Amino acid sequence: MAGGGFNGKKIKTSPKMVRVRENGSEFKGCMQAVKHFKAGLRKPLSSIKDGTLHQRLVSLFTKIKNADTVSVRGARNVANGLLAEEGRRLLQGYVLDSGPGLARTLRQPFAFSWDDTGLVFKGFDAGLVAFPKGATQLELTAFFYVFDFEKHESVLASSETKVILRDSGDQGTLSLTAPALPESNAVRMGLLHYRFQQELNGSLYPLQGEGGAGMEVVWVS
């Protein structure tokens, strides 16, 4: 028989299929982590339309799982992967939409310190922002989460919003303060969500289409 005649029972029991069982177990864990992550981010993700997100997250979380150096093969998982510097590096700076990311959209640097200043733009200049055609305002929202990838629990710790008016030439320090949280083994995560808006007859309308909104992971600890 083609493929040696392996059926479901042999895949579960044959010594030759150990690697297949190991990969399957780890893949199942990655899929659970992706489901948990997307559920936690349901609110900010609701404004982002990207059909590639799920598969991109599966690829990302598989790489994070591979950063787990404390578990045996077949038991590697995302939670332990994020304990490693390499795992956190893969997640920090990850662009959740398929757009250009914060660096090419806001065009100015920012700093993040969970325990001190939060998310800060020093000398923020709205005139440097890459406003899409038709956009008159930019809404920035910082979302702060605590994710427990072992228990599959997440908490939206806090969020603050600033609206920047391009026409007013807003400049100066822009701060979005992070909440104080106790130390834990869970993953603390800061995300910056941006959404462009258009003012018509005194009302604000989210800009539709590509580039209208986006989100990036700006801090993982």
C-alpha cells in the first residue's frame, strides 16, 4: 500500500511515527495559543480586515514555540517559548495587520517602559504622519494585556486614547500610560492601535480600506 499502509492506529502507536505524533501535539498547542490570542484581541482587531492574519499568527506562534528550550520535543509550547528572549523578540514589534507598520505610518520614534512612563512619543509631530488621502484625524489607542498562555486566560488591563488633529499641527510629548501590575509568570503585552478618521459635517467616520487602521505589538515582558 502507498505510504506503507499507515492508518490512524499506526500513527498513534508505531515507533516510526513518533516524530509525527510530536509535531501533531505541538501544532495543536500552537493552534490553541492562536485562538486564545485572537480572542483576547477581539476588540482592537474588530477594525482590522486582514484575511491573512490567522495563518500569519500560526506561523509566528510556531516559531515562538520552537524557542522553548526547557521542554522535550513533543511538549514544546508557546508559554515556555515566551520565557525565552528569542520568543519575546519574535512577538515584539509584530505588525498584526498587513500594512506598513508604525515606523512607516507615524514616522517618528517612541519609547516604552511598563513600570515607568508607559508609551511615550517625545516631540510628537502630527505633520510627519503618513495620512491617507481623505483622512483628517488620527486616533491612537494603547491596549495593555496580561496573557496567560498556560491557562489560556487574558485580561485587558487598561487602555487610553488620544486623538491627533493633523490640521492643528499638534506637537509635543504624547503619553499613553501603562497600568501598574503585580509581577507574575504571565506575559505582559502592550499594543498600539491606530485608526485614521475623516471629519464630515462635524462627525467622525473611520477611514475604510487599506491603511485605514493597523496595530503593532510594541512591548512584551
